[in-house]
Amino acid sequence: MMEQFYFIITERCNLTCSHCIRDSSPNRNETAEASMIKKALTQIASSHPDSLVLMSGGEPTLHRHFRELLDFGLHLGLTMTINTNGVTSFFKDSTLKELSQHPRLSVQVSLDGDEAMHDSIRGPNSYRKAVRTLKRLVDNGVRCSVSTTVVDVDFMTRADTFISSLDNIGLAHIAIKRATYAGRAASGIDVNGKKWNEHVYRLRALPTKTLLKIAPMYDFDRLDSLSDDALNSLALPPSATNCGAGTAKVYVYTNGDVCPCTCFKDKPMGNLYLSDLDTILTKPPSVQVKHPACNACRYFRLCRGGCLGSGYQTTGTIGMPDPRCPKVAIVDRELETIAYFQRF
Ligand SMILES: C[S@@+](CC[C@H](N)C(=O)[O-])C[C@H]1O[C@@H](n2cnc3c(N)ncnc32)[C@H](O)[C@@H]1O
Ligand code: SF4
Ligand code: SF4
């Protein structure tokens, strides 16, 4: 069942964040036609009425018809979220009042750390402006959350003060995740898996009023302690396997391409100018994972190679697993060493 539809309604952005998965910037001009988006929204309302529609980009609020598209989806009864950097002129007082009339609408603002860290990634004054937008939205009764993309392990050591500074705003949640190796973050990031997990358990124990969404990654110390029976009894929903790309969520791009995720932008499942959404969704992608670490892995049934998008982006080969998995990284290093000595 499709749970989430991301609409990349424009690749254009007013910011040029150093980690941007979509390589968005003021120099990008690709923009979706409003008629194509409206047709897709109508199909979603009829075939997937319980799904979540996320208006994203680039910076979606820069789309010339953004408000019209948002109102169109909301009037169809869809549950919608705006993914925004919170640094545009869209959020006027009158607009905030109107947005608060829609109980099915929420706004997700990106904050990538405290002011110094956020501004070093997103540009000067962007933190101050985004937090101001966030507070104005909440004050007007709009349901809001924060999404944090971590690019530097230093974030985790400073995360407590970052989280506590947001705790009184009245957010629905703060979601913190490691950056995906794609776009301007394709060369990887400085967040070691073991260190990440240590901080995750520490942060989860903080006595916050706001719900914190943060998950351990490849925590083999804990997984190895599970018995085979316990492991076999675990059944994950499609959204938890390979993050649900193509099976529980899809991305609609400005040119009408429907893709499993941003990392597979060049491997569309179909195009909305050539076919209708429901027909495209009948053919979910099936990727065979071909990596010695995964082929021998006790957790393959549950994990299936993790983020295959990161694997594709870093190697250029479909079927390569998540390079952030320590087992994959160890085997890759061994294979590189063997290849090195085979040259002599
Ligand atoms: C691409 S942005 C588009 C919406 C809006 N411009 C914003 O920044 O929120 C959507 C989300 O993707 C996150 N993001 C950007 N680069 C990423 C990466 N390399 N890995 C994972 N998430 C990333 C952003 O932090 C943001 O929360
Ligand atoms: S992460 Fe969002 S705000 Fe930053 S460049 Fe990408 S699209 Fe723009
Ligand atoms: S990515 Fe591969 S090796 Fe790592 S946990 Fe998942 S299946 Fe196992």
C-alpha cells in the first residue's frame, strides 16, 4: 500500500545547502506543471485517500502555483505536509491564519543543528529566520515538526542543547536522521555508525516534552544478542524495508517521472505524461542485492541491503547495499585490498 507521495514540484531553491540531496539552488529552474500535479492529486484522493502527500522540492513555496496546488489537495480531503526551509516570503501573517483552518495540513521545517551548525550548512541567518517562521506557524495554530539531517558527528555532541532550545515551541515532533549519500552529500559524511548509535540511546533518554524520532542504525551489538527465534518472529511492514522506496512511498518529479526515491531519479517507474499513476504503481521496482556481505548476512530478510539508493549513488551499480552498514564497509575494504594486491 502506498503510504507517502512526495511531490518535487520545483528543483529551484533560494538556499544552496552543502548537503542537499537534490542539488537544488537558485540556478535550477525545473518546475512542475500545475495541471500534471492536480491530475496526480485527484488520482491519489480516489485510490490512496489515506496516504500522506508531501509538497517538497527544492523549496516548494517558491513554485508560482504553490498555494493553488496546496488548496487543491486539501479540498480533495488529502492529508498534506509542506517540506520547507522556512526562509521564504510565503509565510505571511494572512497565509498563516488561512493555513491554520486546515486540520489535515502540517508544516515540516528543516533545522540541521544549532544556529552555528545550521548556518554553516544552510547559509547566514537561515537558522534565525527558520525558527521565527516555525514559532509564527505554531502561534497561529498550524501543526509543525522539525526535520534534522545530520552531516557531522559534532551535531550529536551538541544535540542536547539544540533539542532543548526547541522543546517549548510546541512541535509535534523532531525527526533526526543521518544524511543519505546523494546529491551534494554523495561523497559521504562524517558520522560513524557506532558513535551515532551511542548518541541515539542517550538522546532518546532525554526528558523532552517533544517527541523525538531518531533510530539506531546497524546496531549489531544489540541485534547479535537476539535469538534466531526472536529474529524470525519479526515481520516488518514494507515501509520499514529498504525505507519503503517504490513500495510504500514514491517521488513525483517536475518532468512527471515517478521514482522510488531521489537516489533513483534516473530510474523512473513511469511518467505521468505517458501513463496514469495507478498503472505506474502496479509495477513496483524489484532490485536484487548482489554483495557478499549481504548474501552472508543473518539480517538480510529484514534489511535487504538497507538504503539501496545510497549504494547506487556511491557505486553507480544497482543492487549495491547501504555503504553506511559497517559489515558492507568492512567487506568493501577487504575487496579493495585484494584488488590492490592482484595488480602485482
Ligand atoms: C531536499 S529538502 C526540500 C524541502 C526544503 N527545501 C527543505 O530544505 O526542507 C527535503 C528534506 O531533505 C533533507 N535533505 C537534504 N539533503 C539530504 C541528504 N543528503 N540526505 C538526507 N536528507 C537530506 C532536508 O534537510 C529536508 O529535510
Ligand atoms: S535542502 Fe532544501 S533548502 Fe537546502 S538546498 Fe536543498 S532544497 Fe534548498
Ligand atoms: S546492509 Fe547487508 S550486510 Fe548490512 S545489515 Fe543489511 S543485509 Fe546485512
